[in-house]
Amino acid sequence: MVFLFVLVLLALLAPVIANQKPLYVVYKGQTFYPAFTSKIKYTVTDPLTKEVEDIDIDKTDWKQLKLESVVWPLIPYSPGRSDLTNANYISPNGKQEFKNADGKYVEMPGRFRHRLGTGVRGDDVLAGLIHGTRISLTVGLLSMLLASLLGIALGATAGYFGDNYLRINRGGMVGFYVSLLPAWFYSFYVRSSVLGDALSSSALAFILHLLLSLLLLVIIILIITKLFGATLGRLPFFNKPTATHFDSWLTRIIETVISIPGIILIIALAAITQELTAAVIVVIGITSWTGIARLIRAEMLKVRELDYIIAAKASGLKNAAIIFKHALPNAIQPALVSMVFGVASAILIESGLSFLGAFQIDSVTWGSMLAEGRSNFSAWWLVVFPGLMIFLTVTSLNILGEALRDEMDVREN
Amino acid sequence: MVRYIVKRLLQFIPSFILITFLGFVLNDYAPVDPAERLAARSLDGGKPITGNQRDIALKQWRHKLGLDLPMFYISVKSLAEPDTLERVADRGERENFSKQAKLNAPNWQNYIPTISFHADNRYHRWLFGDGENSKGVLRGDFGFSYATGEPVGDILTSRIWYTLLFSLGGIFLAYLISIPLGVYAAVKKNSWFDRTSSVVLFLLYSMPSFWLATLLLMAFANPDVLYWFEASGVKPAQGFPEGASVFEKLRIALPYLVLPMICYTYSSLAFLSRTLRVSVLETIKQDYITTARAKGLPENKVVWRHAFRNALLPLITVLANVFPYAIGGSVILETVFTIPGLGFETFRAIMSQDYPIIMAMLTLTSILTMLGLLLQDILYAFADPRISFNNTKR
């Protein structure tokens, strides 16, 4: 548990903990905060010679400047940034060199040691591990967010209404079928360029746009269904209410989705988009909601028969209010356990595929570091430490999941 | 029961359509146009063909592969877009056309959907064949590999044995070890053995397979540390000696097989033992076990005859997952150990955008998943007579 908190903290504070830019610096009489700024360069005027110097904040090696006063982050390196003096796999306890501000090579001072060694280009392993936390947790949490949104919405609806209690008239049914293709057109086809742009900017932006598209899809379908129900539904044949058989449909959809081979799809999508992170999140999100939906549905079937739900119905509450306010809180616990395990498995899949090393990944991940270690076994630190991070993360998530499950069993008894 | 199986097989049709359709969509967005690739490889007296000849070759290939047809039975486009874009042979030109059309049309036309139906399309041809070159998937013809020109069926049958060897061998070993382990741990609950094995199995369960594989390779297939096993492949590069018997072949191949086998076994081993322990513990609490003990049955018989049989159910779930896992799950392990199986082949195919192979893999995996689920339900019914085929609502 403690380890998970540490991981979340590391992920949130990664740029402050491991960064090759100092947190605070005084250079030629002027004060800067390079790690926190969004500027590209500083313009520094020398007070004596009046010489103007441009400092590119990101590209400058701050360790080479004659700084009057400086506060370095805990680990003064960024992931994936080469340190050519220590290139070619320097081990954690090996001889490391440092090029000081006078341009001389000296024994590495303790403050700047690569604590966990370096990779082929001299990139710091510890910094990579810390920033890798970010990617792993993002993948785990976002994919489960997507999966649980889908799973909870569909599972709760199916469990609460069952096959027979969600009824619309035949006009509405016609509207539903008519709406499917246009809804897809407006939510995905028209927005395809927006989605494509989002994909090339960041995984998070893409997921948000994807959710927006899904929401749009649902809204369009609902509006057209309602519209048809209210107009066409007045005519003699079309006004007969029919059951939607939502539950049976969902069960069938789940059976269909289960047989989608996730890993093959992820690799294929990643090969096309060259965005492994986004591919993992999207594919896991849209394939692993089935487990959550099943659990929620099964719980909902039990909960809807309980007295307080019947009382809520009798007192005239709307269905949506009953589902979200009263029924879901009691039905969600088994799904929580499955979400925790889901986060672990998403992290495993992402690191496993980045370990294959076939995709161009801009950022350093645990898997990509492990892949570097695989190509050179003498660099044992590149095999042991990233692997240990994955292992510890997955183990602690599994422990959390088991603990949650045990907790709930006790409550049931 | 036959009726039940037929019903389940019919339910599989939508899954099959969905998955293969997804494959087609991915195919369509692939950065490399297969016809361009095949045309670029056509030679004119040893030199790659260029210019006009290339255009002709491109057109021929597009026609042969059916790329000049729409993708699916139904297509949705905006009113602004021409619906016969597929007939333009050059990819760049095609994209340009589409962009120009969208820009030139009045803007409102971009927001009006048009739905059209096509009787003759690529998906249809893939399923039923085009009557000349291919017979279609439904008659077992998956086309030919873009990379090597070999028929996909031949490639699959030559690769599948390694995958089956490792996944079935791994699961067999896992059952062999986990059944005594899980039952013993449950019977001796809270003993020293139970506690240690629980912790070890839990850690094994969370162990990423690719990390274990790398660690094993680093420790036991590394000339600098211990060089007991071979790092890649499944047999010596020069092949087996002439006239070697099966056992001799096995002996020679053993250094190649041990490490992958460990990696294939351990995770299902951990899962199986843990599940088995929990479910034996559940059954041992039941009244009929107390009855069996009270009437004086030897403990051995109580455990194996009564408790174990009823604890079997969760083990079936694992068996059902073997086949789908064999392809998808083995991508990573087969790549690490360079085993020329289906997983490795899939990975290679995706990376080189060899779509006929990818489509075949998608089809195969989905069929195997479905068969696995069906097998699971049937086995459930055999293991537990209370489950019947008639109301298997899950």
C-alpha cells in the first residue's frame, strides 16, 4: 500500500524529482527557476561586459555553466537525455566521470553520480524509472477509467432493467435502428480529423476526444430514438410498447467482445499509429469492460429486488436517480476488485509490448529500458531495476485487489 | 446437447464478423499500400520497374487484390466525398482527390451522411473468393503472404506445432505440479508448507513473464555467467543429425526447450495452485466431507474422492483459456526466445504489415476463443451435474 502511494507521488512529482534542469539558479547575478518555467530561453546580460547570452532552457547542459548558486532536483538528470561522458553502460558502482564547469574531466562528485547506472547513451536509469512510473500509471488508470465507464453504464442498465422493464414503443425502435449509422457518422467520421490530431498530440487528449465521441454517439442515438418515439410512435401500429431485451443484447455483445484478441489488436494499432501507449489504453479500455459489466449486472440483479429499491420506486423517484444514487453504490464493490486487477494487467501489457522494442516510443518506459538491458546482459542494472519496478507495482496492485476481495467476503458473511 | 452446441456455434457468427471487420478497418488504415508494395517488387529484367509500367502493374495488383472495390457491404460517407475513390490507383493521388473534394464542395455537404450498399466488395471476396484467384476464407483459402508469396495456410501449419508444443506442454506441467501442491497446501492449512508456498506462489503469480525470461536468459544462457542453455531458437542451427530418433532429437533440443518451458509453465502453475487451494478449502468445510470423515473413510480417500472432485470446477476455466492465450499471449515469450511459432509470426506479420497473415491470425484466435468457451461450458456440465445445457444464462 505504501509502495502504491510512493508510486503515485513519484508519478505526480516526476519533473521535480528527476530533472536535468535545476530548480533554482543564480547565474550572472540573475535568479531563474528553470525546472518550473514554460519559457524556451532566457536572455542573460553580463553585468560587467554587457555581453548578451541566450540560454536555451531545455537544451543547455546546466552542469557546464558557472552558476553562482544552485538547487538541483534530487536526481539531476532527465530520462532519455544522453550524458556522453558516461555513455556505453556505466554500472552503478563503476567509475563515472564528470565534466565540470571548467571543461575538465574529473571523478564524478557524489551529488551527480548515476545511482543506478546508465544506458547506452549515458542516460540515467533512475531518472528513467521515475518518469516511467508516470507512463505506467497513466496507462493503467486511463484504460480502466475507459473500461469502467463503459462497464458500469452498460452493466448497471442491463442489470437494473433486465430484459423486460426497459420499454419503448415500436416507433422508437425504428428510430433506434435508423439512428445507428448517422450517429456513427457524426460522432466518428466527421470528427475523424480531430481524433487524428489528438492522437498525435497525446494519449490523454485522444482518450478525452474518444470519450467525447462516444458520448456524442449515445446522445444522437437517444435523441433520434426519442424523436421517432414521439412522432412515429403516435401512429396505430407503431404505438405498441415493446421490450428492448437490453439484457440479452448486452450478454450477446459481451460474448462477442470477449473473443476479440486484445494483444494482436494492440500491436496492429500501435504499428499503424506508432502510439503504443494510446493503443494499449484504447484497446484495453474497449475490450476489458466486459468483466466489469458482468459483475455489475449480476450485483444489480440482486440489488434491484431489495426492499429499499422497491421503496424508492414506489416513492416515484426517477430510474436514473435510483440507479446512480441508490443501487450502484451497493453494486459496485465486486467490480472495484476487478478494476484493481485490471490496472495491474494493463501495466503488464504495456511494459511487455514496449519491451519488445518494435515501436518508436518518444518517452522512456520501464519496458523500453528492460529491452535495452536484454540486448546487453552485462548491463545487469538495466535488467534488474526496471523489471523490479514492474514486478513491485503489479505485486502491490495484486495485494490491494486481494485485500479488497477479502474485505468484501467478510461483509457478505 | 447437440442443439446447444449448434446454437452456440451460430452465436459465434456476429463475433466472427466483428473481428474480421476490425481487421479490415486496420488494414485500410495501414501506412503501406499492399498493391504499391507488390508493384514495387515486380522486376523488369532485374531492375525495379518505374514510371508508366509501374502504374500498370499497380492497377493490375489492385484489381487482383480487389482493392479497387469498396471495403464492406455498407459504407457511410459524407455527401462531399466521391464514392468511387477506390478506383484511383495511386495512394497519394487518392488522398489528394478526397481532400480536394471535401474542400471544393459547399461546406454543408461535409455534414450530410450518405449510406451506400455494395454487393461486390472486398469483404465479400475475402469470405467467398473472387472466382478466379482465391477461393475465399470460408473454403479455407487465406490468400498468400505479401512478404514471401507463400500461401498463408502453409505458413500457419508449419508454425502452429511450436506454439502448441509450448502452450500445451506448459499447461500440462502446470497441472501436474499444481494439483498435488494446491491440494496439499489446503489440507495442511496454516502449516509451514502452506505459508511458504502461498507467498512464493503469490510472488510468482505477479511476476511478469518477460522479466523472468530475461532474468533466466541472463543467468543461464549467458557465456559470462552460466552457459547451461541456449538463448534462442528451438533446435541447433545445423539441424538434427541424419536418422536421429525422436528421443535423440529431444535430447539434442533440450537446452533450447527448458527455459521457454519454465516461462510457459510458472504463471499458470501459480494461478492453478492458488485457485485449487481456495476451492479445496471451500469444499472441505462442507457437511458431506464431515460425513465422509465421520463414517471412517481414510483421509486420503476423503481428500481425493470427495473434496478434490468438487474443487475441480475452477481448473476448467484455465483449460478453456489455453488456446486463445496460445497465440495472443505467446507473442512476447516467442519473441524473447525466438521460437518460430504463431505468436512470433503474428508479430512479424504486423510489423511488416503482412495483412493476409494478420487476418488469418485474427480469425484463428477468435475461433479458438469461441471453441475454448464452448469447451469450458461442456466440461462444466460434465464436472457438475447441477449445471445443465438448457439454462446456461451467465
